[in-house]
Amino acid sequence: MRYRSNSFYCKLILILTVVLAVIFYVGIGIVKHQANKMIQEAQIEAIRTREKYEQTISISEENKSQLTALVYAESTPTVLQEDPDVKEAVADLAIDHHKEAHVPVNEHDVELLACVIYQEAGGDTCCDMCRRRVADVVLNRVKDPRFKGTTIEEILIDGDPAPQWGLYSVTGVVWPDKASLPEEQHAVERAYRIAREVLEGQHSDLTSEYIWCAEFSQGTDVIECDGIYFGK
């Protein structure tokens, strides 16, 4: 009788030990997951802070002499006002002035460029010329030796010395969740079409010096198009 009782307690202790071990390892997994999540959130917040800082920083005259030839946002950029009639007339033109910046077409590049076009100028309020300009800014950066990236993907994910393109440096080049909605399929297909056409040579009217694209003015000879500013 005593032997059976001891055997029962041994089995009970063994079971409790196993249960506690499982709970312990599950707890460690949860802690690691939360820690990784907090690190990723901190990285995203750091990038957002950096972008806000670079938008508002004022460059002193002493520092300007020490900068490279790369032109950052000026405090009072010159915005070129477009004639609406001229804009409408050239909206559908296929202007190939980027022979040096032309990137061979492949499906991966098409998707990368389409994702950026959708993010920056995907709405119906933007015209196709504006979307082509967004794509051309990316291609101009690919060929500009002042930028570290030499491919479309590298420019979008890193793009040093320019600010990161949105949060792509953390998430990679991914479509936003709303792009999967049925009502957004027309905009997504349009972004793919424009991306493919630009990579095939149907560019905007921007010259190869235009490397800035944002919802605020930066650079020189700024052109405003449907709320998006393009600068040299």
C-alpha cells in the first residue's frame, strides 16, 4: 500500500514538473515576442521622428558651405505654377528623356514601382502625369551617384542620403492593407499600368535632376502636381 502511494506521488510530481516546464517555455516565448514587437515599434517611431526632423531642420549658412552638392529642402523654395491647359495637354504624352536612367523591365521592378505609385499618387484626384513623375523620381535616384542604392528596391528600402521612403526600411516594399479592398482594385491596376509604361520608356516631363517627391516643397525648381511637390 505504501509503495503504491509513493508511486502515485512520484507520478504526480513528474506531471507537475512537466506542466511547469511547459508554462515556463511558453512564458519565455511570449516575452521574446513582446520584446521583438517593442523593438520594431521603436524603430518605426525613430524613422517617423527622423522624417519630421529632416522636414523642419534649418540649415545655417556656415553648414551650407560644408555640404556636398546634394541639395536638401530650402526654407523658401521656388514653386513653378503649372498652366492647367498645358498640364492637360501633356498628361498622356510619352516623353522619353531618361535614356540613361532607363531600367530594364522585369516583373519585380514593375511591382515595386507600382507599389510606390499607389502609395504616393494612387487616388483618383491625381493625374497620370503625376504618377509618372513619382516613378521617374525613383528612377532618377537609381542613376544618381549621390544615392547609395543602385536598384529600385535598394533605393526604396534604404536610399541614403535621402530620408527612407515611408516605412519601407522596416517593412520592406509592401502594399498597404487597403490595396486588397475591392473598391481599390482600379487604383492598383492603374498603378501597375503606369509603372510598366514608365519602365518601358513612357516617362513624365521631369528631367533627370528631379530627385525629390513629397507632400511639401523641397529642393529647387519645384513643381506642384495634385498636392505633390517635385524638386531638384
